Amino acid sequence: MDKVFDSTAFAARDALAAWAEVTRTTVMPTTFRLVDVEVFSGWFKAMPLGPVQLSGMAYSSFCSHRTPKLIRVSDPETLQIALVRSGPHVIEQNRRRAPGRPGELLVFDSSRPFDSYADGEALLIQFPRELLPLRADHLAPLIASPLPGDKGLGRLLADFLVRLAEDGADYTPQDTARLGAVGLDLATAFLAHHTDRERDVPPSCRQRALYLRITSFVQYRLGDPTLAASDIAAAHHISVRSLHRLFQQHGTSIRTWIRGQRLERCRRDLADPLKRHVPIQAVAARWGFPRPADFTRAFRAHYGTTPSDYRNRTHRCGGTEPGTPGQDEPGTPGQGPGAQSQGAGGGDGRSCSSRA
């Protein structure tokens, strides 16, 4: 993501006004008031993904207000889903008050007035409401309601946002459009699940979200050598035939995809200087290869060299070799947790209501 604001670049007296201007143009117009601090500090990063945008931000404590007047002046007509990463966050909208803890997801709407309190860090995905196949009255109960980001579709969406925010890759316009579509599919599936309106989601969107759910499910179980297609299918309430068909649509098979992911995890560990002391057979066993001979054959077939030769050559070069095949495809959630866990968050009883 590109950093578009850093408070250290401004005089102390100008930092909050500069923040307000950046958020006005990248998110929506709001007013801000500092709480318990005299000088604002923070940063803002943005990644346009076609009609979708991902933003990352950190800030010292403030209250923000979006009034009916501001909505009349400028309304992008977007829906926002915020992933709280640290610190307390509270939003009041639609006659509902939601304290958000780290790891939770908060939904809010640019076309409705709101008051919020925030101190910490968050990720924000926003997109035009017209792109959602869900009606506004069906979404209304989710506005300003904290939703879990540590399980099911919430974890999948949170993992996607975190990984995309932390990935330093330079994406082509085609990449960003594709990643925006993935993010929108995940957000749609997440919202439809919590409104019990999955039937309103187009079949193509459901299929893409299912594929991402399955790949995320497998990522967390790569170390289980007994993981079978039947287990994966049963966990997602589909037939084994449907599972194979789904992966064929992505130009691979479930078996090939799993083997490639396991080999890639092994390659990363072999290239990691901190794991140089770990025996190769232990690395293999950790990622689902219990038989060393099978692992060596698979690694040589995939990378054109043996695991020991790859490790020795990589460490002689001082790091991971560039351009190694088998990397995760863009948009496939990784293994890391969906959000940081520090901070108490949301339970401090603060209210920033300007309409009390």
C-alpha cells in the first residue's frame, strides 16, 4: 500500500487538519476532535483495487462525526468494513452502538450519520453499495454491530485484508482489479452469511468464495498427512466430485494444489536462516510429508534440485532465491492470524455522540 499521510511530515498544529483532508478525499468527509491528547499522530495508507479500496491506518485517540450536512455535501455511497487491529474502537450509527475489539469487524455506511471513537490501528475495505447483490434493508441489522473476524468467513476476509496490507509486492492494474474482485466476493459472502441471504448471492460469487474458503481451510491443515479430499468436501458440505470440479475450474486438482502448497512451505523453511538447524526430515514432516524419500522426490520434481542442495545453495547466497516457483497466487489467504491481539479495545465506555 502507498502511504498517503504521515503526521510527522506536518507541524503539530496542522496534523489533524491534514488528516481530515486526506480522509475526506480517500474515504469520506468527517470532522475530528482529539481526545486526551494535544497533538494528533498517525499514518494512512491506501491501495486502490478498481472500484474497491483497501486502507490501513493508525491514529492517536479522537472522536469523528459524520453529520447529515456532510452527507448532503458529499456522499460516495459506499459500505465500509473495518478490521480492528489494536486499541479501542466504538461506532454509533443506525441507533446502535458497537464497541469493536481487536480482531472484530465493524460495518458502517457512508450514507448514514455516525459518531465514532478510535485509538489504535485498523484496516478498512470499502466499495460502492450498488456492487452488492444485497438489499439495504437486509444489511441494516449489521450496521454498527461487531462481527467476528476469527472464524468462518470473517477469518477468511480478515486474513485476506491483513495479507494484502502486509504484502509489499507491486501489482499490475490487472492484479489490482482481480484482488478487488476477490475482496468484494469475500465481503459479499461474509455479509450474506450474517444476514442469512446466501441465496441472493450470484452463483459465480458463491463459487469463488467457496474456493477461497476451501483453500484457507486447507492452508491451516497442511501439516496433516491424512488430510483427504473427502474430509475437505465434508467440511464444506459438498460432494467430492464437486470439490474436484471446483479445482478443475482453476486449472488444477485438489491433490496437486495441496502438494504445491506443502512444498512451498517446506521451501520457505529450508531457506529460513533461523530454521537452518532443523533437520530436513523434520521440516518435511511439519508440512505433511512423513516419508523423507517421498518428500525428496516431490521436491526435486517441483524445483529441480534436492532439498539439501537447495538449502545449502540458498544459505551460501545469504537468503531466499528470487523467482522460485510455487508461490501462493494473489488473493489466496495465508496462514497468519487475521488480526493482532493486543489491546483491550472498545470497553472503555467512551461516547463521541454529537447528537446526544
